[in-house]
Amino acid sequence: QVQLVESGGGLVQAGGSLRLSCAASERTFSSYAMGWFRQAPGKEREFVAAISGSGGTVYVDSLKGRFTISRSNAKNTVYLQMNSLKPEDTAVYYCAADRDMPPDRMSTRSVRYDYWGQGTQVTVSS
């Protein structure tokens, strides 16, 4: 069972930046595709970004250029750098791990992911 622990959320003013981290307990982390999702109040969970085991990335179109996903396999950690934050980015952010994806692939679909963190709140004030 993989444990995922997110951190780095908080309250920030519009235009500011935050970097979220997600630490994984599993030593085979490097083989997992990792994803970030978010859920705003009253809305469904939505895809944000994903990174393959080999480092390939994909983003939701609306966030390209502002958000960057990266990973450190040495630290079993995936990151989400969020810049130029807007009030509409306010949500609980979740990281997730997909253990069965080939190393050069990743998914934008939440149903593909096997393990989820508890989430970290990001609040952007106007």
C-alpha cells in the first residue's frame, strides 16, 4: 500500500505562488505515473497535471504556462509549482499514483489512479 502525503498548501494572494509536494512511501515510486487533481467546493474533481515515470508531462490546457509538475525519484516526491495564482485556483489539491502505467505514459483520468493522498487546501484571495 502506497502512502501519499501532500504538503505546501495555504493561503496566498492572487498573483502569488505556491509549491505543493507529495511524498510517497513506496520505494518503487520511480516507476509510477503521478498526477495532481483538484476539487473546488461544489465541483467535481478535475485533472491538473501528470508526469510519467520517465518524466513526460501533460497538463490541462487551461493551466499550461502557470503550473509545472516535476518529480524527484531520489526523494520519492512529486511537485506542483503554481504561479500567477487566481481565486479560481482555490481548491483542495490531491496527488495520486498510478502503479500500472508504462514508464513513458500517464493518464488524465482519475479512475486510472490507484492511490490518493489526503489533499492539501489552497486558497487564493483576491
